[in-house]
Amino acid sequence: MNIDDLPPLRDVIARHGLAAKKTLGQNFLLDLNITARIARAAEIAPGDLVYEVGPGPGGLTRALLAAGARVVAVERDERCLEALAEVAAAYEPGRLTVIPGDALEIDEMAVLGGQPAKVVANLPYNVGTALLIRWLSADPWPPWWRSLTLMFQREVAERLTALPREDAYSRLSILAQWRCRVRHHFDLNPKAFVPPPKVTSTVVGLTPLPAPEHECRLPALERVTAQAFGQRRKMLRQSLKGLGIPPEALLDAAGIAPTARAEELGVADFARLARLLP
Ligand code: SAM
């Protein structure tokens, strides 16, 4: 597929000596059919502002630009900057802005000029969850991002979509589903990447709800889920002991059986418990 007039990514990688570094979570997507599929999942419309973390040699970036986006991308590996400058030069000025640096340190609102953006990224596995938790914890809410379309290891993606009683159901499931509509888009075989990772990858989509369906304060929700999932197979009358309130009274006030376990409660139950915390 020819989405632009730029050279094949394999040539770009060879010319700029971009051998993948494991420490930076580098597993590159070289097939522009696949990167275009991710851009389609993100429902990019011409003129959309997109924030990309870790453009690497630019495969996904090229698909986003070809779909008409304006892209602001943060890349930690300085070796990639020249290759990305070539991509920027193929488009009108201002279509691609590359910011060298660590996405964990970036003030997104500042680099995006205060404009809401769609986040699209094939995330480095070592910082992916930390970035996601930061985006899900945004204050104020609704957040600065309009949607998240993210590639994770399948195991992380499963935590995002998991329902009560499923093995992957966890604190991350509650946080994501409390504030967002979460969608599984598609899985990708390790062979789609260079070098291939050990596990299957999954593209997921998160759209922020204007306000959570089940109102409560985020710090209280975090406290109660940390306690409950800290001992997920124990009964809540035991696992909630660290909250500073007698668990039996708390559970009674929330209308939850003291013998229930964390993995059986839905988002509404956790929000009800969180509302009862001081
Ligand atoms: N987007 C490219 C693709 O799909 O082929 C590369 C994806 S690769 C999984 C992750 C990228 O994130 C790499 O380019 C890596 O250098 C970059 N990266 C790793 N840690 C980063 C960080 N803390 N901040 C910004 N970029 C980072």
C-alpha cells in the first residue's frame, strides 16, 4: 500500500541505523496497512489534532498524517529524530511536530496549545500502563483528550475490558470503565512487529464519559479498590480492614454482603463504597 511518497520503513530503519532497543520498548510496525487500520480505529477526520507517544521510525505517524491529522509526537529516542524530520518535510509545515523527550514528563496541555486531542499510540510496553493511568486520572474531567486509541500487550488490554468474575478484572478495569467507554478493536500477531514481541498485542479504544455514571471522588475510589484488590480472593469484611472504618458497617451501608469478594463487585458497587469514605 502506498499511503504517501515516502520510502519503505525498512529502508528508513536501515539508513538511520534504528536497530530496535529493548530498553525503550521498541517493537516497530512496518506494515502501513496495519498502521492505517489503527488510524481508522481512531476515526481520524481531516484536521483532527492527534497526540502520539513514541513515533519511532514513523509508521503510525505516517498513517495518521495520511488520514489528515495534525500530529504532535513525543519521542524519547534521539536516533529517530532525523527520520521523523523527513516525514515532517513531506507535509505542509505544522502538520507534524516532533518533541524530543520522555512522555512521562511532558505537560500535554502545554505542547498541544490547550487544544483537545485524540491520543493514538503503539505504546512502549515499559511505560504504557503508567501513561494510561495518568490519562485516566486527568483532572479536570472530561479530560484534555477526546479519545485514546492504544496498542498494548493483550494482557493489559484484557484488564481494561474485563468484567466482574473474569480473571483479568482488576483495579485498572474499574478505573477505565468508571470514566470511559472501553472497546476492544483488534489483536495483532507478534509477527506484525520488528522485532516480534513475546506476546500478542491488542488495540483498544477509550472514549471519556462526560461524567462517570456512578459518581464518587477518584482518590476514594482508588483507596477502596487498592484495599479490595490487594487481597482479591479474600472476603471484603477482611480485605477492607485497612480503610480506617469497620468493614462490616461500611459494607452494610453500601448494601454489599460482607462475604462478597473484590472480583464480584461491579463499578457501581465500588463507587457506592467510595462515596461512603470520609
Ligand atoms: N510508533 C512506532 C511504531 O508503531 O512502529 C514505534 C512504537 S514502539 C512500541 C515504542 C516507541 O516509544 C519507540 O519509538 C520508543 O523509542 C518510544 N519511547 C519509549 N519510551 C518512551 C517515553 N518514555 N517517552 C516517549 N517515547 C518513548
